[in-house]
Amino acid sequence: MNRALPEMLHCTDLSVLERQQARIKWQQESFHQQQRYFDENEFSGFSGPFQAQQFQGLVNRDMGINGLVKADPGLDNGWADFGQFDGEGSGLGPGGFGLGSGFEMNHGISRTISCPSAAAEVEVEVAAETKQRESALPEKMSSAVGRESFKKRKADKNQNLKAIAEEESKKKRIKECNEEGESRITEQNSNNNNIKRETSADTSKDNSKVSEVQKPDYIHVRARRGQATDSHSLAERVRREKISERMKYLQDLVPGCNKITGKAGMLDEIINYVQSLQRQVEQFLSMKLAAVNPTLNFNIDNLFAKEVFPACTSNFPMGASSEIANPAYLQFNPLQQVVSCSGLEIGISPDMAIRRTISAPIPIPETFLDSSCFDQIQSSSAWDGNLQNLYNMEFLQGRSTSFPAQQFSGSSEASNLKMEM
Amino acid sequence: MKQNSIRTRFACGFLRTLKRLPKTRATSPSTSPGEISKRCRIIKMAADASMASAVGPRRVWSRAVIRRIRLQQRQRLVRRTRRGERKKSGKGVGGGAGQTACLRKLVPGGENMELCRLLGETAHYIKCLNTQVQVMRNIVDLFST
């Protein structure tokens, strides 16, 4: 009996394989637990008796199989769906079981490739390819999500799949899965009729979609219909989509870019805008500030508090910050308020060392105030400390040696400096 | 207004540095072009530095700005007596004269990034430049009234 049935399996499995490919996804979902189970421990030992079970199941037809396979709630679901799903009656019985068990059998076959007791080499060849994909993917899948997605897919195969895939974040797929799974499946399907090709393409997409859902470490993309499926073009597509998404965001940022649709035009606009902003900061505003600044040194704080931070004055906590350097702050309360408000979330950094180093070389009380303000706003993190160092270097130099302007100019203005000095 | 937004941090830092600017002495004319351009540069550098530190180290361009300022300062300190300011040594861009190369030159730190990331950095940079311009304009308006 064991001899006869493998031959039957041979015949049936080739057609079964096509249907397998059409239903691999839900099989994987329902079987993933079993697969793990199989993969890890027992399957190599199972080969003989398991296949015997399969053969018995073949005889027993569809729904009796449930008793044979390992208990899995998802399995019932899958089987039930499978029962509904297949309208074709003819090859369904053995084919149906073959689907379920053939899937397991694939594992068995791949596991037992080295074992001489493995039944069919034909199955090995054909199934191994699918099995690679299947085994690669199932570990990533959780049955619940897969079942949901399967139901969705049942409702509307093609369109929903693509829609769902595009709703989810597209990521890049494992190279093996892409190349081996999809390309080989497409190879196999090229021998079949178009319907089968569609379904298998769908399943390949389904697989990619399912793996998209579950495995956060890898980036999965879906190969759309009629597009190349190798990993390079997928990567290219992902990159292009990222770029276009960012271009759209930039279009919102840069005013007046709504009509421009080309990438080149957009880039030109962006470049112009950035240049104009930089020019504004550099020339116009710096010039104005330079002209205006000398006369309004001490009003900065009041105006700052009033205008730029209208809401802050109400939130002034008078916490420990004020206790630290209270006498120095008396004349600069508004700024202190502002400073404390802004510094609330960062917390107060009682970093006396920094304050001392800042204030020591500068005898002016005004700068002492500044440094203590520094302490409050900017915690003792390295990054903020950088700013203090920057300012120290800049302005200490400026004070100690009257206007060695070379320090402060950009390189493009070197010639101007030399002329001035 | 958010308490700790980039805008507030920038405004705080910037105003603080403005306060610490070397005040022009009464004797020296404050309207000489040299003075003004010097102060311009100082102010611009202060603006850049405070903007970059307000943004934080998480962005490539803010790190690049800080790096550039520090490098310039170090060069000034070391080579104060030497002639010839070395031009800011940027890595050679292989992109040629295209728009991408242009954008890379504009956005600090954009020399070696791929296009996708460059666009993201550009977006953030534009946002922060806008903030900077707004705050500075407010300050100018406040002080000129």
C-alpha cells in the first residue's frame, strides 16, 4: 500500500502543487505552530509513520483529517475555509488533503531528503522550492494576523491585497524570499494557465504581505503585478517612493510649489528657497541687528519676556533656580522668568563648575548673569555644554582683544577682514 | 506656544548671545561699515550656533553647523597671526553641477548623504531656517520700535 500511494501522490501532487501555491498562505498561518514543532523536534523521526498517516488520511478524505493533524485552532479555521474555498470538486479530496498534508509533507520531504525513506524525489524538487519560501516565512507569522488577512483576502483577492499592502508600510524583503520564492513560483507558473499564474502571483504577494506584517526587523516590499520582482528593483522602488514622499513634504514647506510637478523643478525651487532664507538671515537680519543692537542692550530681557514669550510669565514657578543666584537676578527678572519657564522641562542643572569657569575670566556682572542663565536653561549635557563653549570662545576672544574680527568671519569673507584689520 | 520647542530654545540662546556681544564703545562710531559687517558676522555665527544647539545633535545639519563653527574658531585661535584663511574644506562632491550637488552645498552636512536622507534633512533645515528668520524678524521689530 505504501508503494501504491506514493505514486498516486506523485500524480496528484503536481496538480495539488498548483493549488498549494494558491493556498500556501493560509496553510502557513494555520500550520506555523506545527511547523515549528515539526522543524525542531520530531519531524525527522516522523517521516515514516507520518507519511503513513498521510496516506491513511488520503483514504479518509477531507474533514477526517482534523483528527490526524496536530491540534491547532487555526487549523480548523483553515480547513473550514479550505472546504468552502474550493469549488472544484474533482481533485479536491486527495488534492485537498494533499494540500494540507502536502504542506507538512513538504517539510517532511525537505527534512528527510537525506533520509532514504523519503518517498518522492519529484515532490522534493518541486516542493523544496516552495518549502524554502514557506519555511523562511512561517517563523515570522502569527496565526491571528494571518487569519485576519486571509479573510480579507478571501473577500477580494487582487485589489484588496494591493490596497492592504500599500496601507501597511512597505519595507524591503529578504533577498532569498524574493528571488527564490517569487521568481521560482513564477517560473513554475509559467507552465500553467493564466489563472494559476494569477493565483500564484497572488500567493507570492500574499506571502510577502504576510511577512510584511509580522516581521519588523526586515523591510518587506510587495512586488506588484506586472513589475519586476528581483530585489534590486524592489529596493529601487522603495527608494523612489521614499524620495517622492519627501518631495511632497517639501512641496508643502516651500511656498508656491503647488503647481510644479517635476522633480527637477521642485529641486530648483527648493534650492532657491533655501538660498533666500540663508541670505535673509545673513545679510538682512544680521545687518539690522547689528545696527540696532548697541542701543538696546538692556531692554532685551523685558521685550523678550513680553513679546516672544507671552504665555511664559504666568508660569513662573520661582523654584530652586531663583534661590541659587537670586541677588544677581534681581534686575533681570523678566528674563529669569522666561528662562525658568523654558528650563522647566530640562530641569535645573546645578552645575556650579560650569558657571565658575564661565564667569571667572569675565569680571562683568552682566556676563555672570548670563552664565547662570545658561546653567538653568541648558543642562549639563555635553551637547549644551558645547554651546556654552562656543559662546565662550567667541565672546571671550571678542572681549579680551578688541575685535579680532578674524575669529568670527566665515571663510568667504577673509579678504574683507584683512582689509579691515 | 510650546515651552521647549525649537523656537523657544533658539530664541533664548540667541538673545543670550546677543546680550553677550561685545558692546560698541561710545567712542568708536557704530556706523562704520567694518564694524557693522563684523557685528553682522558675529550675529550670524551666533544665530547659527544657537539654532544648531537648539535643534540638538540629532540632525546631521545641526551637527555639521556646530562642527563648522568649532573648526573655524580653532583655526582662528591657532592661526591668528597667519595669513590666508583656509577655505572651508568640504569633501569633493562627485555629483557635478547638478541640482543635487547644489542642494548638498547649501544644506550643511549634506555632502555625503544619499538623496533620500538629503531631502529629509533639507525639510528640517528649511523649517528651522523659517523659525530663525521669524524670531530674528521679531527681535528686529521689537528693537527698532
